[in-house]
Amino acid sequence: MVEKILLSRGYIPSQVTPALKSGSGYSFLDRIKENLSAVKISDLILFTKQFRSMMQAGIPIIRLLLVLENQTQNKTLKLVISTISQDIKSGLSLHDAMKKHPAIFSPLYLSMINAGEISGAIPDVLAKLIDIIEHEAKIKSDIKAALQYPIIVVVALIIAFFVLLTFVIPKFATIFAKAGIELPMPTKVAMFLYHGISNYWYILITLVVGIIIGLSMFFKTPQGRYVRDAFMLKMPLFGPLFQKAAMSRFASIFAILQSSGVPVIRTMEVLSGTIGNAAISREFERVSERIKEGKGISGPLSSAKYFTPMVVDMVAIGEESGNIEEMMRQVSIHYDDEVAYAVKGLADAIGPILMVGLAAVVGFFALAIFMPMWDLTKMTK
């Protein structure tokens, strides 16, 4: 590799000595730290914007990376930038140097960099890449904001349930037993749950931990990810939201990759690795195989799962008119609005569901306590 570069520049190397395996002092421990210390999306966006601005200003890439290394506050990203700089000095391209850090740079990011290097227009490609990253960060932020309140309420309900079950109910049950009152069914159920938790808590904890570990290991496998993601797409309320978010991501990335000169087959491969849903990724693989057979894009998409009729129709119109990039941009804009409406609808729908759950828990413990207390009051009279 180095020998070819030197020959292309008019130099005749007398001896080429292999460098360290990584091309720098990037150790195995550094690799572990990189995987454990995630770089925030905001840091990655800032890095990409600064990279684009300085490259557009004509600053040499080695000087550019040195400036970015000094300015970056994130220690993991600082280490990665230093390693990329050393790898480029050793003869690697920017794409190949970044490819060594999959925990930081996604397949989409790498494909865009590769397209920019091939076309010689890295600043323009980076501008489009920034739009994608910011777009996806906004969607993720909106979904997290919509789910934050329900998660807090559910956790509070679970804590309240166990506190009432383990501390409140037993004291009242002791009073009722001394008074010789026959406990009603809600109180019996509460006492049954209390005895089960107090006597077999270690079994319950072991069972819960075992299920969590088992599921987490299963979800790390390809089949496990497929089962999980397919189930998420079928969930009431959440399924349509995830599908619309995936369609928005598909349309925006497809449009930008196509406008950057990335071939359709490579675009499908990138989408398969970056769509964020294993079930939809599997459909991309099937679509790619049919596209390789020369069947166009809209035809294979129409027979694939999870792709809405609107997406298929807009792709077909784009193929016929030769303006598929613009059609995909319109699809992305449409589904961005759909995701916003779905997030609002999800927040509106979860409120009543949480109220029903809260009423059920409160009602259960009210019956478990006040029904025997009412009998105790009548006995006293």
C-alpha cells in the first residue's frame, strides 16, 4: 500500500518496513475503552461540522485533525482522532482510518465518507451527513421525551405496589386476624402475594435475573434481534411509531446516498446496516437480491414487509420520472410529520392507560384494607 503511494508520487522506495499492526500506538486496551465509552451524538455532530468547515477552507487533513484533537473535550473521541491522524500518515485513506472505529462511526457515516472521497466532494457530502445525524437525533429525542413520563409513572407504581404489599397490608392483616374477622378475597390475594414474596424472594430474584440475562443474550444473536424487532413493530401504539420512524430514516438516507453518487445496491447494503431494526434489515437484504436480478426498486419493495404503500408508490413515480431523490425527500418530510403526530398521539393515549393502571392498583389495596375494616367497624358497633 505504502509502496504504491510512493511510486504514484514519483518516489522509488529502497525499503519498506512494516509499522505496528494498527499503524499507531492504539492498543487493545484503547479499543476496549472506545467500545465502553460511547461518544455522544452531540459530540459527533460538532466534530463533523468542524471537520467540514476546515476542509472547505482548504486546511490540510493532518493539520485539520490536529486542531480537532486539541479542541475536542471528549477523551474517547480525542483518542480516536489521534489514531485516525496516525493511520492517514501511514498511508490509509480517511475512510479506511475511520473504519477501524465502528463503535464511533456507523456504516452510514463510513459510506458517506467513502462516497465523498470517490467523488472528491467531501465537504458537500459531510453537509448532507450532518443533516442525517441531526434529523435522526431529533427523532430519537422526541420519542424518548414521549416515553419518559410513562416510564417514571410505571416505575413509581411498581415501587408503591411493593411498599404497600410488604409493609402496609401485613400490619392490617394482623389486626384483622386478632379480631377474628374472615378476610375478604382482595385481602387474601394481597396476603398470598406478601407470603410469596417474603418466603421465596430469593427464588423470584433469581428467576427475574435469569430471565433478564437470558433475554439479553438471546437478543444479541441475529435471530433474537429479529424476533425482538419484529415484535416491536407489531406492538399496539408503539409499532406504528417505530415503522414510521424507520420509513422516514429509509427515505432520507436513500435520497442523500443517491444524490452523493452511491450505487443503489450499496445504498441498500448501507440501509440494511443502519436502519436500526433487524426485521426491516432482513427485508432490505431480500430487496437487494431482487434488485441485483434487474427487477428495479419499486417492484421488490412492493412485495417486502413493513414498507407502506406510499413509500412504494413514491419510489415507482421516482423511477419513472428519473427523480427518485426528490421523491424520497418528500417521503422523508411526510413521515417526519407523521412521527411527530404519532409521538403526540402516543403521549395522549398513554395518559388514560396509566390512569386506569393507577386506579386498579389503588382500588385493589383500598378493597384489601377497607373491606375488612368495614366488617371490624360493624363488629365494634
